[in-house]
Amino acid sequence: MAIWLVQLALDRWRHAEDCQRGEGADAEPLVLITETAHGPRVDAANDAGREAGAEGGMMLADARTLCPQLKVAHSDPAGDLAFLERLALWVQRWGPWSAVDAPDGLLVDVTAVAHLFGGEVRLLDDVNTRLEAQGLSARAAIAPTAGAAWALAHYGPASAILAPGDDGAARLAPLPVAALRLDADVLLVLRRLGLKRLGDMEQLGRDAVQRRFRGLRSPSANPLMRMDQLLGRVPEPLLPVVAVEPVLVQRRLMEPIRHRTLLDRVLADLADDMVRELEGRGEGARRLELGMWRVDGEVVVRRLEMAASTRDAAHVCRLFAARLDDVDAGFGIEMLRLRASWSEPLALAQAELDAAAEEHGTSLAACIDRLTVRLGPDAVRRPVPRASHIPERAQGWQPPLEPEQASQHLFDFHDRPLKILERPEQIAVLYASPDGYPRRFRWRGDVHEVVRVEGPERIAPEWWREKGSVRLRDYYRIEDGAGRRYWIYRAGLADDGRGGMPDWFLQGMFG
């Protein structure tokens, strides 16, 4: 069974805005946009937006030309994918396993389970009813293969069913070639060849199609491979979504506790239980959540995230000790639950070699964990180089023990100042020399006389991520009369056609 979520991004936006379908959700035109190098691009439009002329793929400026009162919200592809993965577990009520068909679909194995719902027709009715109750607009179809079910869900009649005994080729022949899940450029070639329906490809013959697309091994670029998967001639591998249950331990107390010493004792017992569970899985905890149920029904939660995976119960207790000082037990705590919401594989280590460092808390991971608990989760970071020659983008921040990405590397830069401002600050040039650099400028209220200049070093814009109107930079290393050295740049040239006179900025300071 294939489930196509027709307006996944818009439905998620409605959930976030607490807006129900049909109750003013489409009263005003709305589009979801993504920022690109050439400006905002429309990803999706609601019914009112499409009636006004907005379509997915067009630029926001063009959409506003057709509909000036267009409402705009930012799309969230990562959030849509996370929502789709959670939904893939929820739809397993209709089959033993399910798979994500990104970016807006799901596949469910319903082999030999339709009779549990009263037949395939009633199964599809149940799917449509439950998804509609969740505020999701969807189309579903059932077929012997995943490709045929996908094609019927997207281009077939509503709630289409293709039984194993039916003539699949004849039933699918009227569908457009877009039902083969091919790349856009391949579909364009097929249409230019006059192949608009699946039946047209069968009439043309395999040899003619194979000569045109010879050597293409990717399924999304090979029409014959997609056709064979559609009709069940070759298998199609699918990756099912498997629910991973987090490690959870708890204590139900015979008598509610109110004192800190008893709370620490129960926490130590929970930490020991958690270590045993993690050791059985060969994992270590990266994020822990401690929930405390009070007698009055209120739940107090404390979260902890470690720099590296760990199975050290004493270390966990030391970190939680700083988070429990402000816990109000009320009339008493009757249940505690410790949950590892994030765990990673952790191999066994020789305790004799590592015990001394862990006992005294001198290991790097333990030190980082203590600093994070004391200073905050975002206060402990380390700088890493980024693949960019723009100075403010050439460095980023990440957690201390996270490995650097393979694409991160240092360019062979010229001399860079020891201190680079997070954002360049504009300076006022009071007098510029005929050579083009300032001889006197004002920055932060002080006037500086330039006595030495070295440069320029030209840095061009990153055209693949910036707009075409961004100006190039000419950097200078200068020294003022007091011996202070600065790194300044001129944004643009006077005759570059990308604006008026160039502006000057101060980027950094040398030691």
C-alpha cells in the first residue's frame, strides 16, 4: 500500500499554527518558501495561493507579482522528514512493516492482512478516515508492487486497488510516464520522443528504449528498470523503518520521598540499572532524562547530555547532582524514571587503564560534561574550519568531541589577524588616497591616521550561495599612528554596476 501525503509541508504548518483544514486554513493565500542564492523560492502553496497563481518552484517575487497579499512562511524540509519517519511507525497499524518514500510518501506491506479490516476496500477507507482525522490530506492505493501502488496513489483514481490476478500492464497503461518515478530530465526526453503514457513504452518496444537509455544504471534514470519494477519483473529493495526503543529503568517507591539524601540513593540505583541495560546492548548513553512523579500528579523532568557516550554510573550521578538542587518534592516523589533518549555503540574498555582518570574526573569527556552542566549546554564549544574563503564563514563552532566533517579543511590563506570580528563593522572613510585605500577613517567614535598599508587581497563572492548583486572585497592590512594594526576591506568597486560608491568595513585586528 502506497500513501501519498499530498500537502505534507502545508499540513505540518497547519499543525504548528493550530489551524484545522476547512476552518479558515485556506481563506488567505499562503506559500512556503526556501531561501536560495537567487532569492526565495516557493516550495508549496495552499488552495487560495494556487488560485491566485502561485505554484511550487516559482520565485517568490513572481508569485507576489501575481498576488501582492500573499502570506509567506518558511518551509522546514528536515522537520517534514522527521514527521514522515514518525508517521511511518504510526502506519504500522495496517501492516507488519513500513518504509519512507521521501519526500512525501509512505509504503506499507499489507500482504495477507486486508481480511483483518474486512477487505482491501475497507482497509483503504480506514486509512483515509484516520489520516483525515489527523488533519492530513492523503491518497492511498494497493497493488502487488511498490511501484504500481505508488503510480496509482499519485496518478490513478482515488483508493485504487490492483489485485494480483489483474492485468497490471493494461490497468497501468493509461497512466503518464511520470508514474515511473524518473528524474525530471529523463521525463523530458521521454516526452520529446512522444512517449506520454506507460502504454506508449510497451508499444515502442524494449529494444528501442534500451538503445536510447543504454548505460544508465540508476533506477530513477532508467525507464526500463522502473517499468520492470512496476510490473514485478525485477524486485525493488525497500528499507523498512524499525522502531528503536530507548533504554528505560524506573523505581516505584512504597513510600513517597521528600529528602535529598533519599533522592540521591534512588538515583544511584537507577544509574546502576541503566548501566546494566546499556552494557547488555553494547551501548553508552549520550542523553539522559530523569522524570520524577510527585504525589500531586506533577512531573519534574531533568535532562542531561554528555559529550561522549558513557556507562559510568558514578559520573552520571555527579552530573545529575547539580540539576537536582532546585527540585521541589512537594508532598513527596512516588516514582522515578531514567530514560536514555540517545545512545551510541560503546565497546568494552579495560577498567585498570581508565579507572584512575575516571576516578579523579580528569578524563576529557568527564571534564567537558562538568563544564557543560555548570555553564550551560551551549557554552562549551570548539572552533572548526569550514570550507569557505569568506572570513566570517571560514570558521564554525561544534560540540567539543564531535568529529569534523570530511569536507571541512583549511584553505591556504594569506596572513589573517588573531581576532576576527563576528560581523564586519562599517567604518567612515574621511580621506582616501588616489591609490584607493583610506588615509584617515573613523571607527567606534575614534579617528585613525593610516601610516602603513599592505594589499590589496581580493576575495570574490561565493556565487553558488549568494545573490548575483553581492560585491567583491579588497582587503588591506593597515597600521595607524599608534601602532595598532587592522584588517579592513572595501566592498565593491565604483564602476562594478552593483551599487553606488563602495563601502568600507573593519574585519579584524592583528596582535
